[in-house]
Amino acid sequence: MYIKKKLFSAFIFSFLILSFNSCETLQKGKTIKLAHGLDMSHPVHKAMELMGEELEKNSEGKLKLEIYPNQQLGSERQCLELLQIGSLDMTKVSAAVMENFSPNMKVFGLPFLFKDRSHIFNVLDGNIGKELLDGGQKYWLKGLGYYDAGSRSFYTKEKPIETPKDLEGLKIRVMESATAMNMVSSLGGSPTPISSGELYTALQQGVVDGAENNPPTFYLSRHYEVCKYFALDEHTTIPDVLIISTHLWESLSNDEQSWLQKAVDTSVKYQRELWAKSEFEALEAVKKAGVEVVKPDKSLFKDKVESVYESYKDDAQIYSLIKRIQESQ
């Protein structure tokens, strides 16, 4: 009951902040409110800052962007819910979280789906990616573009993960994604959904034995202070998605939609450049901090996740998407 009251209070607090700022900026032109859960030093936030600059320039000051980082307005799921009721305009979420609102997004959570980096960008920037961005509109959520979130790998406290057998008996934090939970289960681990904001403490206190994420997030979240083993198995490549509330999108004129989309597209290109640099820098930084980075044999992991693909054979839409993505290599 206490937790429910705490979450409700946080939701109301977020709503009041947004309402106050809406009143404050009403007379200054349209201000688009964007919230995300990452640190201000993260490539995502830096790309959003550029987006704001581009939006103001494209619209000659008619549209502005106001950014709330560091989960100020809630978790990724909570931000999506704020978009649905029109209390927040935009957010950035992992496609794994978005699958709870737009089911076909779950395809991105399938392990070892993409051949290489160029393959995923061809999919994201092509027809398949566009279809998936539009898939959440009936839930009042429209996708505008994809940020690079790299590939996710396992990191642990007590021992490195060199084979799937090393995951047996370990509680591994995952996002609120059925696909992510199935993947960890198929490899022998015990999937444990925990919000990103609570993960550091959960690792410290032994609530979970490890987690899985990309190198920059592992570094910037300071999880390397607790987990001294990072296994570069790169099991999934799940993009981040920029989402806008359809309540706002449909209220914008054609010109305003065009200005915003151009600003998003510019920020996507910039974010991907920043991301490539940050991945290398993050791995070097955690090594210097005493983290052991191992490169396990990926084929051992691929063999164990066939059951995840099998589970979608009766889902015609997902199975079709899988085949289209694989054939687009």
C-alpha cells in the first residue's frame, strides 16, 4: 500500500510540475515538454538539446523544447502513460518498454536478430521501422524516430558470464518486457523486472545478481562500482524510440509537424555519432575502474535462445516481421 501511495504521489507531483510550466509558458508560444530517464551527460540528452536548438531555428521561435531528464517525471512507463492522457508531450523509451503499448515492437527484443550495425539501421530507417513507429497511434503514442542504444550485454557482481551455464541461478534485472524475460529464462537466468532508477540500490543490496545493458549506460549509471564483470555477448540490439503524444501531434499544423520532424531527424543522426564514440569511451573507462570485460563465444548463447523464436510461431504478425527483417540483410 505504501508503494502504491508513493507512486501515486509521484504521479501527481509530475502532473503539477507540468501544469505549472504549461501555465508559465502559455504566453511565450508553444513549448513541447519532453521527459526521459537518463543523465544529462548521456548521448540521448545531448541529442535532445540539439533537437531543441533545431526546432527553435526551424520554427523561427514559434516552437520550443523543454527537457526533463533523470526520471524527474517518472519511469519510462509512467512517461508513456502521461503522454496517453496528454499531460506530457514527448518522451524517449526503450522499444522493450514500448512493446507494452505497441505489441509489434517486441520483435526488437529477440536475441541475435540483426547481422550487424548497418543491418539494424537499414531496418530502422526503412519501411519496417516506419510501420513500427506508427503502430502505437491507437494508444495515443506516435513514434518519430529511433536513437541508437547499442547492443545489450550481461554484467554481474560475483563472476563473469562466459557461457549460458554461468547464468544459472542468477537473478538478472530486465526491463518490463515479456521478450526480455523469456530471453533471460531461456539462457538459464531468473529475470527480475526493476526500474532503472532503482537498479543501483538493488545491485548493492543483492536483490539482483546482475543486469544487462549497453556499455555507455553501464558506465554512466555507475553500475561498474558494484558489478566488476561485463560480458560482451551483445545478445539484443534494442533501439530507443522518440515518442510524441497524438494529442499534441494532431493539434500541430502541417508546418509545425514538419519543423518538429526535421529537428528529430537531425538529432537522430547526431545521437548515433555520439553513441559510437561513447561506446568505446565507456568500455575503456570501466576497464580503468577495475571491471573485467570478457568476450564470450556468442554461438553458445544463440543456440540456447531458439525457444524464444519458437514461441512466436503462432503470432502471425511477429513471425512475418522476423522473416522480413532476416531477409533484409
